Amino acid sequence: MNAFSKLLSAGTFAIGTMVGSAAVADTWDMPTPYPDKTFHTVNITEFARDVEAATNGALTIKIHSAGSLFKHAEISKAVRGGQVPIGEFFMSLLNNEQAVFGADSQPFLATNYDDAKRLWDAQKPVVTALLDKQGLMPLFSVPWPPQGLYTKKEINSVEDLKGLKFRAYNATLEKFANLAGAAPTQVEVPDIPQAFTTGRVEAMITSPSTGANSKAWDYVTHYTDIQAWVPKNIVVVNKRAFRKLDKAVQDAVLAEAAKAEARGWEMSREETAAKIKVMQDNGITIVTPTEELMTGLKEIGATMLEDWKAAAGEEGQKVLSAYGK
């Protein structure tokens, strides 16, 4: 082989190598429901960067935040149907499919991070099995801060909630509002300020993160720290899409997912006090709930838990038994 032929052969090999590298590289579109500044989105963005670095660019995850690619309620279906390979959503949105998905949104079942972690450890095997039947696999789950009550007036008892237009983001909170005598209305996070401004809602239960990020001081006056529950978001992947990845890439995704879960829980803990302070600094009155209010709310929670047990059946009993150990 002469020098020119050797050069041509080497060039052909180099081009072939580059094409081969390009062929195995993949880009995943990932819809998420929350704005870029929400700590969940910040954590997921870091997860995506870490995956790209750990796989040397073999997998890039492109984040589509704030419901820009799919609306929140559509994300799980989009991943299940293969429209996108990966997505994040509020886990209890699947409560209507199987009540076990809503265990972490049962009022006053787990109200602090330690209990929330124990509940997730109990819930995860059951959730994993249910998602597996849908062709999905959980990658990681991260909690919101304990949920508080936002209103335009001081709330001293459950009676004070009667008749208020109440923001609901899942079936569990809709039921909670009904039992409290309020009128539930479905409103997604990006629409909260407008919903309050236009009078569609007058009260809500949500995290300090959502309250501070949506500038709740522009539309409510009081935050009552009832610490009702510690709900979670979950990141899932389509199993067929995951299986198409090289084994080394799969391992990297799982390793970075584990890091993202640990990091996300710590971020959530830090969020709680920080965001409550932001709201207080901007004029919201931070209220310690009265004993009368808490008694009434916990009575509602107890009623809901009994209903949940009946709906969740054997899977729910597995979760509660493991949680109680």
C-alpha cells in the first residue's frame, strides 16, 4: 500500500469511527412540569449534566421545563407511550390509576422528612412493580417540603375554610378540600398567580418552594405551617428506551439517578426554612396553627386514610405494614 492509499485508509477509518460514535450517541427529550428555578428542576438539570459527563456524551438529556413540551397531567402517559423516553411528574397524579401512588399525599400520615423517607422506602417496591406493568421504571424520587396552607385571611379552624375556592392539584387534595367544605379547583403551578388574581382560587395547600417561587405575597396574606404531608415527584424512564442504551450507559444513568435522589432530598430540606423566610421577608404572615385547626384537619386526614386503605387494597396494606416497622 502506497502512502496515499495508507492516508486514504486512515481517513476512512477515522470517519467511520466518528460516524460510529455519532450512531451510539443519543438525545433524550425530558418534559418536567415546573419552572427552571424550582429546586426539582435545578436538581434534574444537574442530573442531566452529570449523565452527559459520565457517558462522555453518549447520552444527552434535554430538559423541557414548566410544562413546555407536555402538560403536567400528560407527562406520565407520554413516557409510557414512548413519545418521550423520560419525564418527571408529581407521583400522586397516578392515584386514580392505583391508590398506592398517593400514599405520600395522605394528610398527616408522614409529615417530616424522616417519616417521609421511611414511607418512600416502604412505597418504592410496590410503586416499582406497578410502573413495571406500564413499561416504566423509576429512576429517582424527591420530596417537596412539608405542605402549608395559603390564604387571604387568618384560618383558626376548619370552619374558616368552608366555601373557599381551593386549589387542588390531584384527586387526594380535591377530596381533602371537599371534606373541609371548600370548593376544589384544578390549577397547575405556572397558573397559580393568575388563578388567585382572577378569583378562581382563594386558598391552597402547597410547599414553601411553590409559594416563594410564585411570589405568593402578591396574592395571599397568610401562610399557616400545618405540615400536612410531604409529597414527592418521581422521574421515570421508558423501559424500552432504557434497554436500547449500552450497558455502560445504563449503569451511568442509574448511578447518577441515585446521586440525584440523595442530592434532591437534601435540597428539599434546605428549601423549607429558606423559602418560609423569603415569604416572611416579603410580608406574608407566618402562622403557627391553632390546636382547633389541627384537630379538625387531622380528623379529615384520618377519614381519608381509611378510605385510602380500602381503595389501595393489598398493595396499600403492604406499604403501611412496611412503613410501620
